[in-house]
Amino acid sequence: MSEVLTPRPASTILPLRDGPHGVEVLVVRRNLNSDFVGGAYVFPGGAVDPDDEDFSGLCHGRDDAGASQRLGLTRGGLAYYVAALRELFEEAGLLVARRVDAAEALADEAALARWRVELNGRRCRFADVLEDSGLVLDLAGVEYLAHWVTPVGLARRYDTRFFVVQAPSGQIAEHDAAETVAHRWIRPVDALAAASRGDITMILPTLRNLDLIVPFDRVVDVLAWARSRDSITRVEPRIVERRGRSEILAPGDAGYESAGPA
């Protein structure tokens, strides 16, 4: 029997904005050469780094105790929120932050763009970007949405927390041209339709989280709904073999229970 990999902690975030025909979400396309879901359209996200754990003085609106309680952890929850916003900045160029002394505009866009290059080049830490710019992460509007764990049997496994946030006004999203090679703002219902037609590739967690926000017309309603949820169910899909092909099933899908324990 092959060894069962322990899932690595990870965070993913759905940046939202109000479009002319309803809520739009930002998706980025993974590099075709990526070891994980290459070519798929996903939400910005990635593994929680050790550096994400030391942000107690660089966050507004949430501390580790509150973050951990919301995620159902005893400690370390703040790192998931930090990782989500770090990945959003790295992969899409959007920084959800505020000045230390006011809730006004951030540093100029050119400076933030330079910091992003340095951060993606691993020449600085995310904390350096904030400290040198006089900023703190604004977690007050970041809401917990979902909890997915990569199924047993895949070469890489992640224990991923999904969040939603309103995209910061005045900032323009841009993929990083390295890990991500394209980006687009799209209504959830249109993204699901495009994936169903085969126009774009999306993985199961992306599709199911899009399903969650389809009913809402405004970003404020998505955030209020996410905030109101008392508990988030941990979802761990299972891999089954059907007619010589591997399929991934989530709880509630036909055949999930008969696939045996994950």
C-alpha cells in the first residue's frame, strides 16, 4: 500500500466585485507547465508559508484567536488569512490592506508593483512589503467560505481554506505571467457554463465554490451570507475508477459513499 500523504495547509481566495450584470469573480489560469492543475482556471491561492505565521502586528480586523476560532482551530488560524491575501497580491496584484493610521488609499501603484516583483522573486517577505509601505492587512472584510481537502491518491495534497473578499477599489488585477498566465473577471454562472461547454478547465473545488455564490446579486450579500454561517463542513472528495477512468466525487455525489473511507 502506498503512503498516504499528509495534506499541506493552504489558502485560496475569491476576489469579488460588483459588475453591470451582477457579482463577478476573478479567476486566474495556472501555467500549463505547473505540476498542479496546469492550465486550469482557479482562484488565487497556494500553500501557507512559515513566514505567514508572524503577522500579529500587521493585521487589522482579526487576530489569531478570532481567526482560529472561525476556522475551528486551536491556534494558527491567522496564517491562513495572511496566506490568502499574500497569494492574491502575488498572483493577481491586488493588495487588501490599509494604512496603519487610516483607512485611506494605499501607497502608489508603481511602488506596490515594484514590491510585487521583489516578492515574487523571493527577494523580500510579504511582511517587508507592509512594513516598508506603512500598511497592515485589512482582514475585517475577509470571510471564510469553504474547507476542502485534496483526495487520497494524488501526488500533491492540500488542506485548503477558501475565503471571499471584495476586491480593493482603484487597483487593477494582473496575472503574474509565471505561475499564472491569464486572468479574467467573470460572473460565476458564466464561468460554470464555460466549464460545462469545455471552453475552460476548472477543478471540482472551483466549480463547487462558484456554485455557492451564484445566487447572489451583490458582493455585500455574498459577504454577509458567508459571515452568517455557523460552521463550515470539511469536504474531502474520493477518487473512484469507472470504466477505466478515474473520477473525483464529492460528498453527495452518486457513488461517493460506496467508494469507501477517504
